[in-house]
Amino acid sequence: MGKKNNDKKTRVQIITIIVNLAVAVGAILVLVFVDDIGARFAVLTATIAASLAVLQVVMGLFFGERNELAENSHKEISRKLEQIDGAIKIDNVFKQISELDDGEQKVAYKKHIDNFVVTMMNRISGKRSGALTRLDYYAELQKAAELIKRDKESWKGKGDYPGKIWALTFWQDDEIDFTDDSESKWITTMAELDLLLSIKTERISVFQYKKELLQRQVIDDSVKVFLKKLAYYCADKDEDKDTPLEDRKLLNTTVYGINDILTLTNEEQEWIGKGFFAIMLANGDMRLIRAVSLDNKNASTLGGEIDFDSERVARLQVIWEGLKSRKIVPYLNQVCSDEIKAEMKRLKFQGIS
């Protein structure tokens, strides 16, 4: 029985190789003889779809009895056909555009499609997800939090957990905003990781856009709003376990303060974007969600992207380590005006001199 299954598996591999070669030859012919990007895409999707269809038929002939190997093969083919179906729908868009009369409308649509293909190729080669919507951005943050949460729970009984959270925050108006549902939920999640799971968190706070507030001599409403948010990391808070998580003092979070990241190269500054949230799991794997997409570096609102390049994320972690200089309280003691320090003391900021 084992030999019989091995023979069938070998046949599958041979058939798959032949089909893949056919697709490769088709792709080469398209690249050589077809100039238009839309036509290239149309021919390629049709070639792949036809090849998979042939593979499905041949597999059915070889494995009519639908044993376990055949079943798995059919499932894989069905999955690929679903992917191709999506590609063919895109191909229909190309077809509809090509059937339009030559004119401004056709040129505009064609330009959009060409830009889309180029953008996607850049994202794929750059190992980035591309721009996320604001809701998707927060969903990805929650997903990363769940990932390190499960990793920590699986570590029970193995000693100190080696994983951690590392992040960089540019203080802006949308930071620590409890009036925003997504941000408020995220703050609670971060407090849960700190207080309930004791996961170590290190965060660099960049005051590039708020340093002027810290140096004012008049305490106006803008200063009060900012200091109230900053108090989340710096002020004494209720440690009663019946108090909501977001109102309790963080026990496993270390915050550092710096003026800016202008000492870094332009490329390194782009990697950091408008900040990021990252996790390092027990096995050393890292996941990083940048707070702005590199496709739109000047975006004023959150809605970042996932960085899939493990080497770049590792290099970014080294850069981040180099930025850590002073913990936030010594930083504030050096930067803040006497008037701001007096207000901080009133708000029960820790260690303000």
C-alpha cells in the first residue's frame, strides 16, 4: 500500500512539474511578445487558469477512487482555482477598459490600472502590506497583541518569559485619546498585557511635535489636555485591582523620552514612519506594524502597514535600541519649564524636581 501511494505521489509531482513548466513557458512568451501591461495580465491569468484546469482533470483520472492523497490534491487545486478566479475578475476589468473607445476616459482608467499593478509589485518586492485603513490598522494591532498573549501563555512553567513589546510613539493629538473607541480599546489591551500578563514593554516617546508645549510658561487648555494624556505614563495612579485597567498604574512598562529622530538617515526615518508597535516572541520572531504606510509618508492620520521584512525589522530594532537614552522622567526634568513642572506635580507626576 505504501509503495502504491508513493507511486501516485510521484505521478502527481511529475504532472505538477509539467504544468508548471507550461505556465513558465507561457509567461516567458507573454513577456517577450506582449508590451501592454493589461494584455500581459490577461494572457497570464488565462494561461494559469487553463493549466490548473488541465491539472485538475488529469488528477481526477489518476485518482478516481479519491483516496486521501487525491482528496488533498483536489482541495489544493480548488484553492488555487479560487485565487485564479479573483485574478480573472481583474482581467475582466482590463477587458472592459480595452473595449472602450479611445479617449480621455480610457486613458484615465488605463493609468489607474497601470499604477495599481506597479504599486502592488513594489509592495510585494518591498515585503510590505501597503496602506491599511484606520480600522484595519487597529485590527492588526489587536492581532499582534493576541499573538504575544498566546505566546506568553504557552511559556508557562519555562521560567522568565523572554518575549517583549517594543514601540516608538510620536506624541500627537490622537495619542491616548479615550474619546476614540478604537484608541480607547487599544489602550485597555496594552494595560491588559502589562498588568494581567506581565509582558515587558519598552516605549520610546518622541516629543518632536509637542516639545514646545513642555517649554511654555503659561498653562492654557492645550497644555492641560496634553499633560493629562502624558500622565497616563508618568503620574501616580490607582493600583486597586477593582479599578479599570486603563486607570491603573502600569507595572511592566518603561518609557523613554527623546526630542526627535533627525540623527537617523532618511531611509531609517522612513522605516520608523510616524511610529510603530512591535512584538518579539519567545523564539525571537518579530512582528512590526508601522503607524503610516511608506506609500503615503506624509499622512496626517493613522492607518499604517505591516512590515513583513524580518531583516529590516531586526535592523530597525537595533536602531531603536540606539535611540534609548533617558527614561521619560529625567527627560521631562531637563526639558520642561518651571511652570510646566509645577503643573505636573499637581497632577502627581512621578519624580518631577
